[in-house]
Amino acid sequence: MRETTAAAVAAGAAGPAGVDGADDPFLRHHLDPAPGLRAWALGSAVAVEQPDRGAGGLSWWVVGPAGDVGPLLRGVAAIRSRPGRVLVDLDAFPALPGDWAPTGTRAWHWMWTSRVPAPPARAVVAVEDADEVADFLARAYPGSFARPGDADVECWLGVRAPEGDPCGLAAVGALVRRPDGTGYVRAVSVLPAYRGRGLARDVSAALTRRALEVGTGVATLGVFVDNEPALAVYRGLGYAVAHTFCASALA
């Protein structure tokens, strides 16, 4: 096992065999390379410290096969306090140390595209009123991972409800900029009364097109593996799965 840094892994300068950040889109486009974030590599696996507001300050993001992930995590745990949350490739999740007691486990796909999708079929507009977005999310997506006021959110885009509807918004979503400039689509949500009409596709298309206008020319997103309607939308927009992760809090 050797130690490196999150910045070196993201730059592709210090990835282990087969997990070079220059070749892995998740490591290249999603890692926070802030100074002080440590990383460790063993064989074809890498574990990287990442900021996590909801997990006591740090998560470990782990990429690689089970045969290398298990020994790597046991080695890192011997010299470093266990994080509040871990993100690991789904196939390697059983390799977590037995005493880590993962809870609240969810599997999700990390997807990416560089293809510009067709424009939305209806008007998608900027939503600049933070209270309006917060009220919408409380009704449509209380568990949203993006919130008004988050420092990394570049914009909120949405579809207005028909005139006379007191809801105001029918659908909304956020565009986050990752540290390397890549656009990350988050929190796409539609009020129940408006689902099944293509609004999620329109908002996602608008966010993807904006993501690709600047930065790295790549758009990314995360979606739970059991969210088949969303997966159909994203695949239709040109997104492909690069990693399937299992995320879990640790007791």
C-alpha cells in the first residue's frame, strides 16, 4: 500500500494499476482535489478522502476490485480513523471490513456523457427564487441531495406549471459544477400531478446542454439503480454508466 493525494489521483498522476485517474472518468471528473485530502493505492484499488457534510466531515471513495479493496481498506483503517461514510464499487462492497457495520446502504449508477442532447420540447427557465425552489423540493423531493444556497450549485432550471396552478413550478433540477469544471446534474424532480409528461426529460436535457457549454465538455449525474423511469430518461439523453457504487453510512 502506498499513500498519495486526492489531487494526484484526480490528475491521473498517482493512480494504481488499472485505476489511473486520467483514464477513469469518475476519478477524473468527480473527485475534489483540495489540499490535505489523502489517498491510498493497492494493486488496482484506490481509496480517496473526500469532504462530506453529512458524515462527520469525510467520506472514503473507493474504486477497484474486491480482491484489492479489502486489503486496502484494512491497511488504511490501521493508520487512519474510519470515515462516517464509504462509497465503493458495488461488486467490491462485500470486501468491506467485517466490523464496519454499514447502514442505510443504497446502490446507484454514476453516469456521464459528452453528447449534446436535443433541446427540450417545452420552455425550461432559470429559477432564481431560493424559497420557491425549497418549497418545491419539500413537496416533490424532500430527500434531494442539492439545496438552494449550496455553494457548488451553478443554477436551478425548471418548468412552470400552467397559469392558474398555485404550485408555480411543475419540475425543477440543479446543475452543480465539480472542481474540474464538469457539470453534474442533480435533484431533477417533478410534482406527482405532472409526472409522465416528459418534464423530467426536458429539465434534464436543459441541464445537460448547459453543463456541456463550458468546463470539460462532460456532463455527469448519479441515479439509484432501481429508478427505472429516470434511467430511461438519462440513457435517452446519451448518458452511459461508468460505475455502479454502493454508498453506506458507517456505525
